[in-house]
Amino acid sequence: MSKSEYPRDSEGSPELIPKDHAEAMRRFEAVRTLDSAALAGLEKRDLLLAWWSFFWLEAALHPDDVEIWPEEVADALPLAVEAFRRYEAGEIKDGEYYPAEAVRHRVLHERARARRSQPLPPQHHKADTSET
């Protein structure tokens, strides 16, 4: 994907945005099985890398709706609890807790991927007036 299709240099926290699905999975998997004490001990950057990656993977979810997240993402609840704890304590700013840039970039990533996978429409040639 070209930089114009997937800009990582926008405002916000571009270093937190995964470049693709594999990177997002790797970041999230690094913390997925940690207990609450281990999550509390994570450096802020490591927590945010996992948090933003989770929302890159699950772009339809929102941090404020954690009570109604589907069962399929239950393994992310400890991460959500820790992120919220830090947000409430002022350790994480609004723009870090609400990873809208990660969601936006996931949407752009999917659009670019869809464009690449669609065949080009057939080329139509205008008939030369001498041919009609």
C-alpha cells in the first residue's frame, strides 16, 4: 500500500497505528493473556500499542461501549479495564484512549485492499466515425 493510500504521518499518534493486520495481531497478542497486575505494570507505550491495535482489528467497537462488546472479544476486556483505569487517572489523554486514528486507518487500509482486489472495468473504445 502506498503512503497516499495509507497515510501514517497524520496528526495524533501515528506511531501507535499498526501498518497492517499482522502487526496489529502481534501487538495485541503480546498482551492478550496478561492478568490485571501484568497489564498495570506495562509501560504506557506498550499498553497503547496493544490498545490501538485492538481497535484497528475491531474497528466497529468503541471504548465507551465495553459493556456490550460481543463475547468474541472477551479476551480484550482486561486490556479495556486497564486502559480505562489509566484514562480515569489522567495517565492517558482523550486522543490516546479513543483511538479514532487507528479505526480511520483500518478503514483506509480495507478500502485500498478492496480496490486492489477488484478487476479493472473493460476498456471501451469509441468507434472511429469511418467505422460506422
